[in-house]
Amino acid sequence: MASSTRRCGGKAMVAFVVLCLALASSCEAGRLGGPRTRAARVGEKFFNVMQFGAKPNGVQDCTQAFMQAWVAACGVNGYARVVVPKGIFKVTELIFSGPCKNPSTSPLIFQIFGTIKADSDLSNYPDKGWISFNRVNGLMITGDGIIDGQGQNVWKYNDCKSNPDCAHLAASLYINNVQNGKIRGLHLVNSMGFHMHITNCNNIRAQALTLTAPADSPNTDGIHISRSQMVKVSRSTIGTGDDCISIGQGATDVTLNRIKCGPGHGISVGSLGKLPQEMDVRGLIVKNCSLTDTTNGIRIKTWPGSDPSKASGMLFTNIVMKNVKNPIIIDQGYGGKSSAKPSRVKISDIIYQNIGGTTQSEVGVNLMCSTLAPCENLRFQNINLRFNGPNNVRPTSTCTNARVGYSGIQIPPPCK
């Protein structure tokens, strides 16, 4: 009887501990800081990674605990949430795959309160991402936590400056084939490669993000978007060693709103045309953004010698430049040798509207379009870019193989 009682007591104690962890997860989830956090839903099941053995000490490998928590949540036919509580959790490659059983109208929530820290052994990252979400319909990644790629330990292995065919290091967040997704509130720091890569996705909303890495960190783009449609990024602050946001092949109907960019290489379309038979880019809106101390402002870049493709239907409006080196630039000889064949990426139907501020260089607008596929229907409306140098020097415009129309204020003056 005593033995039986001890066994029952042991089971009761385990149940009690699990219940406490679940309740702690629920309280933690409801406390996330801010009215935009989704509160606990009726009948929702919580999966705290510590229930599965994760230790918040920043030393123990918690990869398997995170994977087990995801598998459990993904298998719930209803509301489910994975919770990463306060603390530092060290993990290697995480691949969170679906399809999951949650209804598409009720997103599976992955909520981060603590810090997820990457292991710095590059052999642990054979694929494109460190933390990947694949084939999920209905997903919310949220929290005020930190995703720390520990890039400072591995950037020395990046040889992309000398090797155009280099392999990029793993992206901190790799969002692939996700439908109806939301990403908000997170802090991503010091990624090995891109901080976030969104690809093959539909209907993604990303907001209130903070992405930071040193200005000299290699290829640490903030957000790269490719082969995706209906993506909106808003109210975010991005300062990295590369493009704050880059738009790759196959991106359509993308909106960037209220982005604070800098340091970094600005907001870029491209580079396009490096790979064979790339998909077109169209329907980009960039509005209400500011760029500070960046090497570029609004840039479109394509490789010479490319297969034919198109980049069209774009609006850049209400943008403030502060001490930007190349505020408005089209570079259709990007990354190539002068002897290479011209780019065959056709750039057309682009509006630059209400763009002002200061430029580090005397050339405020630099349009270097292809001789084989000249830029067409570029429209400049109310441009006011002042040279941040001697008062007697006025900024200029340079246009090559570009058909441009002008209206309103034009500083620098239009190309002749």
C-alpha cells in the first residue's frame, strides 16, 4: 500500500508540475506587453518548451525540446500555442514543419518572451535557415523576445565579397511556404546571414519588428522577400550591414510602410537577374519611410547578362533621406564586369513621389539603365534632395538609357 501510495503521489507530483508550467505559460502569454498581443483563446492548449526539457541557462542544447513542443502544438486540432518563457535558450537548426491541424482561421501561435540563441558551429546549419517555419497555413510568431544569431562568431567565414558564387550563411528566420502568417514584436539581432527570409509565401504581415547588426556585418539583410505575394511590412526599425529590406525575384503585391532604415544599404529591389529564368517583380509600394546614414536610399539593382524578366509597377512615396549616399539609384550593371552583356531585366512604370532630405553625394539621382532594355515610364514628382556639403554645390542628376517624366519640385534638376 505504501509503495502504491508513493507511486500515486509521484504521478500526482508530475501532474502538478506540468499543470504549473501550463498555467505559467498561460499567464506569461496573457502578459506579453501591449494591446496587440492575442490573449489566451477559449480551449487553447499551451506548450511551454520547458515542459519538454529546455533549460534557460544559455548553455544546454534545447533543440529537441523546442522540436517536441512544436510537434505537440502542430498536432492539436484547435487552438495551440508554443511558449518560450524568459531566459536564454541555446539551439541549433530548428525546422518547424506542417501542415498542422489548426484551422487556417485560428493561427498556431509561437510566442517568444526569452532569448533564443544560436549555436555557432556552422556545420549545424546545412540548409538556408537557422529557425525555419515550413508549410503552415495560419501562423503567428510574436512576443517581445530576442532571436540572437550570434553572427559575430561566424561572419569571418563569409567570403561573398571575393566570391560571387558564395553560399550565404543561415537566415535567422526562414519563412517558407507559409500562408496567412503574422510576425510581430520580435527583436532579431546579429544574424549569421539574413535576419529574415520570406519566400514562397502568401498573405504575410510583419510589424513592430526591430532588426539590428553592425554596419560592417556582411550580408546581414534585414528582411528579404522573394517568390511571395501579398506581403506587408510596417512600423519596424532595421539597421544592419546590408539592405534593410530587399525584394527578390517573384515578389508581387508587397507593401513597406513606416520603416526606419539605417545603418545599412537602404531599401532595394534586387539584385535581379543573377539566376536563369527569374520571375518578374511587380506591385511594390514603399511609403512613409525614413533612411538615415545609409549607402543607398531607394535602389533597383540588376545583373548584366541576365535572362529577360521584368520589374514594374512600383511606387516610392513620402520618403525622407537623412545623409544618404545614393538617395535614388538604378544600377543595371550591379555585380558584373564591364565586359559582360547588358542586363535584360526590363524596368518600367516606376513612380518616385514626395522624396526629400539630404544626400552625401553630389549626384542625388543616378539612373544607370540597360542599353538592351532601357528603363521606361519613370516618373518623378516633387523631389527635394539637398547636398549635405558646401552650400554653393547643388546636387545633380545622371540618366542613361532612361525615359523619365517630371512634375512639381525637382531638386536635383531633371536630366537634360
